[in-house]
Amino acid sequence: MTIVVLCVLAIAVILGVAWYDGGRQEQRLIVEPVSMTESNS
């Protein structure tokens, strides 16, 4: 039971940090297209 509670708390902390930090960084757009080599595998 204790392990389940610790896992839930850890996931909650990770999601909280990701939610808080996710909106603060400004989005960077790709300016130059990258040429992809075609491979027939």
C-alpha cells in the first residue's frame, strides 16, 4: 500500500512540474527544412 501511495505522489509531482514548466518556455519554430534521405528498408 505504501509503494502505491509513493508512486502516485511521484507521478503527481512529475505532472505538476511538467504543467508548471510547460507554459513558461517560448516555442521555437523550425526555420530551415531538413532534407530527409529516402531509404527502402
